[in-house]
Amino acid sequence: MPEPVIRVENLSKRYGDVEAVRGVSFSVNEGEVFGLLGPNGAGKTSTIEILEGLRNADSGTAMVCGYDPATDSDALKHEIGAALQSTALPDKLRVMEALKLFSSFYKRHKQPEELLKRFGLEEKRNAFYSQLSGGQKQRLALAIALINDPKVIFLDEPTAGLDPQVRREIYDIIEELRHDRKTIVLTTHYIEEAERLCDRVAIVDHGKVIKEGTPSQLKQASGDKTRIEVRLTKPETDAALKCLEGVSDCRILNDVYVLHCARPPQAIVALVKYLETQNNELVGLEISTPSLEDVFIELTGRRLRD
Amino acid sequence: MTNLVTLTRMRMRLAMRNKMFFFFSLIMPMVFFFLYSAVFAKSDPNIVAYLLGPVLGLNVMGSFWGLSAALVMFREQGILRRFHVSPVTEVDMLVSSILANYALTLPTVIVELLLARFLFHVPSLGNLFSVWLLVTIGVVSFGSLGLVIASVTNTMQETQVLNQLLWLPLIFLSGATIPFASLSTVVQKIALFLPATYLVHGLKNAIVEAASPGKLLVVIVSLSLWFVLTLFLSSQLFRWEPEAKIGRKAKLYVAATAIPFFLLGLWEAKNGRVIAEEKATIQRLDAADKGKEKSEQHPKPDSTKPDAPSQDHN
């Protein structure tokens, strides 16, 4: 079994009274896309910044590409690429100049021309950074992250704040990188992103990894049940709905009753009959296949975006 | 080293694309130059030579303003954060901004010297090596002060307030705007604790008295020590992250930058060298001015000869 490219053990980080990372452990193998999935403030960014050598952990150990980020960050930075959250480039820096500038910092680097072409920025080569759209800025950030042909790429919320079309463009780029067998660690709070892009996912909440596995393993572990979300005219108790035929679990999230069902058709029939007896009515009903959102709800009792 | 060169080039390129840079680094110094030379000195070559030191001093001192604002803006916009994840060090970022500022300030200084010599007919620009040395040490040390300001302030607003608080005493007490000899004795003694006083005094001596670097050793050494101290402090207090706020205690480190000139000020206050030299220069200028007026009222027959020695060349 090859040695993992990233190994994290019992990592902790505190900012004053806030314990951002509380004993996080995981490992990432070469060529794997590993996702840290969790709500805002879960400790994902702090974890990734410790691995990039930008912050020091209070305790625990981390090894990335054979380097300890706390002590060998200078050497480590030549081996990694990163697209960070809330970063920018100077407004009056041109796209090509930015690529050339960053390529000059590394011992090993790719040709800026090649990256311009790959990320569809050829027409914008002489444009100032301030003239780029949000999607173009993110594509440039990814191109800069790849300028040193890194062994590991860190992507911190790579599609946050982008519109759905641009988000899909970024997904395509990350999928290409996956085909190139690049090791990628990405943080996200988008379920779709984690399910579509990641080989393995660690669900993070309140600074802890609460579940880890491939997306299908995680869904199976949560019972692989269909989710039925219903809105009612009058309130019901979750205990009553949980007893219906075909329903294995029920939670109330923001006035929405979320039923987890192993047998959805029976559950819907039983629900309608029950509501008739209670003189209650359905306002809305949505059926969705099992997702990592269900796993998160099951583990934390909250939605990812709450 | 490569990082330093490429970052310096980037900083220069960005500055030249910035309209504010042109205004503060080219137009403003030229406005001051013509105001001092044409209006205050009434184009008298002797007085233009005397005021050239303060004009260059203003230009050099302005370095701290631009550098502090640029670094804080880079931090607030998350630009420094992007560089942090690449193999760029704090020293690369700081030294490149000082070098770029130096490379961009020097042409303005050269233009001012050339205009003084050929447009206002200043007979001699003094010891040009001393002028260059003082301008160089002045630009890098005041630039470095700007980097300390950027390091001890958390927001652009705080930076601008601190810049204003420092700028006003620097320009009004150093002799850069109000002649040092016209200040009251108490104010002169306070001014002896300011680095700007020594810079302006040194530049005046280098131009008017053609003082050699050896004669300006105290100024050169104290400004150099100040540069090393401010650069060291700014590298220690440097923050890449916009959310990394500096504590109140760390802000007190800025007081450490006052040490070299606090000691020099104590020594000068006791010794009285700078005050005496400033007084002597003014007296010499007055005497030359009176002599000139006298010769204009009673012209000597041989004074019109083209090879006649002129007092202007002193």
C-alpha cells in the first residue's frame, strides 16, 4: 500500500476562545480527490490552511508530500498549488503578467501560454484583473494554482459565490484534473460538488470529522433511504409521522417534515391516509434520492446551510 | 533573489499604471519645486540652491505615505494572502516595495536637480555623491517607516490617521517648509528628535556647502541605523492575513523606531551643532543678498565683465 500524500493526525487549532479544529485526522492518497464537506465555520478552511503552511496547529501532526507544513513550509510551497478563499490580485495586473509573475517564484513551472489555453483565458491575456468576471477570476486562480505543476492542489470553496453555469465550468476543470491523477483536497459546503467531484469525503462539523468515506459508502451507511420533504397546513409531531408504514425516520427542519423512507410509495399512501384522519392537508411534497445532505442531517440534525 | 527582482518589477509596473502615483510622485513634487524656486526664491539661484534641500527632503519623506497605504491595501484586499501560499517571503514583499519606490523616486529627484541647474541657473549642485547618498538612505529609511506603519495599523483608516499625525510634524518642524532658523528655540530643540530634520539639514549641507559624505557621517549613520531598525521591525510585525489584527502591545513597538533619533536629539540638543550650522547658512545667505543689493545700487565698472568672479558661486 503506497504511503498517503497527506496524513493528518489529531490536528487542533484555537483562535482565542473559539476551538476551530478539534482533533481532525484523515489521510489522502496520491491521485485522489478528497473533500472536506461541512457548513461555514466548521473548521475546513483552518484545516486546509494548516496543511498549506499558512497557519500553525496548536497540536497534532500533519505531513504533506513528505514535509511538515509547520517546519518545512518553504520547501512545501514548491510542491503544492492553492486557490484560496477571499484572495485577489492587484487590479492593474494583467492576466499574462500574473501567470508569468507566479511562475517566476517556482523551481519547476508550466508554460503560462499552456495554462491560458487550458483555462480559456487566451482572449483575456492582456486584460487587467479588475476587468475579469467572477468566473474568469476563479479560472485564473486555478491556473495560478497549477503554475508549478503541483503534486497536491488545495481548493478552498472553489465555486463559492459563483453562478450555476460558472460553477459547472469549474467542475469540468476539476474533473479534468482528476483525470490527470492530480491529488486534490477541496473544501465545500455544496453537496452536489462533493458528490460529483470527490473520491472520498470527510464530513466536518464543529471542528471535528464526524464521518468519512466515499460518497456512496456514506449514503449506504445512512440507510440509502429516499427523502420525502412535506409541508403541511397544520403542525404534526415527528413521532407520529415516524410511525407511518415505510417511514424509518422523521425530522422537522424549519417547518418542513423530512421523512426518510426505505419504501417511498407505501410511505406516501400512509401519509395521505394519516393526514385525512387528522383533518390535515399537504401543502407541498418533494421526493429526492439519498444525498450527502441526508447523511449530514442524520449525523447533526441540521442542514448544511443552516 | 529572483522573487525580489520580479516583485520589484511588478510593483513598479503597478505604480506606473496608477494615476494617484503620478499625482503624488511626479506632479506634487514638481508643484513644490516650482513653488519654492519660482515663488519663494524668486528664481534667485542662491536661494533656489538653499531651498533645493527642503524640496528634495519633501520628495524623499513622502515615501512613507505611499508605501504604508499600498501595503495595507494589499493586505485588506487579500492580495498578500495569495502571495503567502507561494514561495514568497515577508522580506521579499517588504524589500521589493522599498526598491520599487526608490527606482520610481530617483528620476523625479534627477529632474529637480537638472531643472535647478539649467532652468534656475543654480551655479553648483554641491557634492552630488553626498546628495545621492542622502536621497538613497532617505528614500529607503522613510519607505521603511511606511512599512512599520502598515504593520501596526489594522485598517486603511488607521493608516491614514497615523500618516497624517507623522507627516505634519515631519514637514513643519524639519525645515522642509518653514526655514529651520525661523523656528523658536523650543521648537528647534523638539525638531532635533526628528529624522526629517537631519535629512533636510544634510541635503542643504550637501548642496549649499558641498559637504562630503565624511562631513555628513552623523546623518548618514543615524538614518542607516534607523532604516535597519524599521525594516527589522516591519518584518517582525508583518501580517499576510487581513483578519490577523495586531495587539495594542505590538503597536508600542513603533516607539522603538524613535530610539536612534531620540539619542541623536539628546546629543544635538546639548551640542547645538545643527542649530549653529543652520544659523550660519542663513547669515551667509543674508550677507550674500545684501552684497548683491549693494552692488546693484552702486555697480562697479568691472562687475559687468563676463569673467568677473561672482558671489553666487560660493
